[in-house]
Amino acid sequence: MKRRNFLAGLGGATMMSNTAEAESSDTQMFMPPEWAPHQACVMTWCSAESFYGEELVTWIRNDQVRIAEAISRFEPVVMLASAKDVPEAAQRLGKSAEVFEIPCFDTWARDTLPTMSRGHAGELNGTIWNFNVWGEKFEGYGADRALAARFSGAFDVEARTAPIIAEGGALETDGLGTIVTTETCLLNPNRNPGMSKSDVEQALKEYAPGAHVLWLWGSEQDTITDGHIDGIMRFIEPGLVVAEIIDDSEDPEFHDLQENLKQLRAARDARGERFEVAVIKRPRWDSMPERGLDFSASYVNAYFPNGGIVMPSFGDPDRDSEAANTFAGLEPTRKIVQIPIDAIAEGGGGIHCCTMQIPA
């Protein structure tokens, strides 16, 4: 498959030519919020038959095609695929995505690709978070451990390696200096053993970048990501967030999500202002089809392409509709596209987990 700098073709910049320029941009990097304009969305074609089995990978790829088709209504989609999978990915995706050959394993592009920023002159920068498979939980992820660096080199992205272990799904930003993350994830010994909260916070401020880090509790019940923020709350615009709760007090995650909501309502952003917090209720287990224990039923784990919101449905008709209506009411100028992602959700993730935006 052809190899080229697709970012240049979409208006992106190539690598900077000297060290002085690189140092200058490091101190003036800007991480746009997800609702800001994008050049493109990048995804990674699932090649994890050894992990999930061939049948489930087939269903995961069906979901990936559905996600790519939905996002392509709003912006270009780039799909990375291992050499053996390029023909199938290209055939199945058709005009909805441009496929590039690069070794990758699983579908979680948000965590395995660099987190993108822009420099003072508009050049594209990437932060490599040293992906360690969510705290060394699973085997077989060698290609994904190296994907951030490989992607940066193959597509001429100026990249910096952070001094901490994190994932893109663990970070949320408002574009005005506020970074939100969770204690259960980034302070977990399986990520950054021996590092203090202030050590991790300083690294986030420099490499995310931002001026103010807001720590929410997270989730002890999320045994895969240890409480990624993108399954708990999302910024919709500066000062406005959507947070998820569960209304069943017997649900294991009920108290964690209530604590996060309490902290959000009491918090202030980098400007010293309180947040306006909208609440979405997760689907009810007894109203959905039968689901596995790791099923990730998070509505806020959605992607915000140019002019749209691509979000999941889970088979609880009332809650699916309520969640879509909440997003539509908060963002009336964006078109809401709601799609089922059952196979991806069974793997513990969502639409946001499968995507990484390239800021314009």
C-alpha cells in the first residue's frame, strides 16, 4: 500500500528542520479541544485474532466500518492496517477511509497513537505516552506499544516522549488550559510506580499541555482502563461538560460515578470558573440485550467530528434516545449520528477509544 505524508496532503506540516525551532514550539504547544476543527480522524484496523478470536474480530471490524462511514460524512478518515489486512480493510471501507499500511494490533487508536497538538507556527506535534497495555494487563500488544513512535516517524509528526505512562483516553482538555484526568488511572502503580501526584501533574502540564490539572476519582470497577476519563465525562465547550451516572444504586460503579459528579460540580477550571454540568444516565442492564461483564455502555465515549457527534446506541431505546437528545440540546448546530457498536463495547471501549483526531 502507498506510503506518504497524508498530513501534507490534508494541509499538515512536515517535521521542523532544526533544534531551535523544535525547542521554541515545545514551550508554545496548544492542544485544541476535540470540538475544534479537524484535518482528519485516524483509526487502527483490528488485527487481534490471537486475542479475541476470528469471529469476534469480524464483528469488531463491522463496527469499525460503521464508525468510519459515520465519521466520513463530516471529515476524512485514515485507517492504519497491518500489511496482511490492507486488502480487506480497503475493500470493506471503500470511499469512507484511506488505508495506510503500518503494523498495528487492536482498535484502540486513542490510547496507542500520539496525542496531537499544534505548535506556535501551526506545525503538528505529537505526545507519546509510553503505552504499556493499560498497566501490563494483556499480552500480544507489541505492535501497539511501538505504534505512537512508528506513526510519528512514518507520517512526519514532530513527537515528544512524555516522562510518564498514560493513554489518550485518560485525558480530556477544554483547550483553555484545563486538563481532566483520574486518580484511579494515572496514579495507579501499574502506570507510574513511585511517582507522586505532583510529578504526574507537572508532566501533564508540560506534555498535554495545560495550566491546570483537575483530578477526578475515576473508577475502581473499570478493570480494563482503570477509569479512563473519556468514559466518565467530556467537555462540550469551555465551561460545559457532560457527565455520566448510573441510577441503579446496586450497580458496582454507582458510587464511583456519583463521586466524580460531586467533584465536577465543586471544581473550577483554569480560569477559576465553575463548570456547567449536564448529566446523562447510562443504559439499564435489564433493558439491553444480554451483555458481558466488560461491556462498556458509555454514551460520552463519543467522537466530535467537524459539525457532528458520532455516538453509540446500546439497545435500551429510552436511554439511547435520552442521550442523543441531551447532546442535540447542548450542541444544536451539530448533527447527531447514533450507531450500535456492540462488539467494540464488549471489548471495554467505545467510539472515542477507536479514534484520534488530527487538529486543523
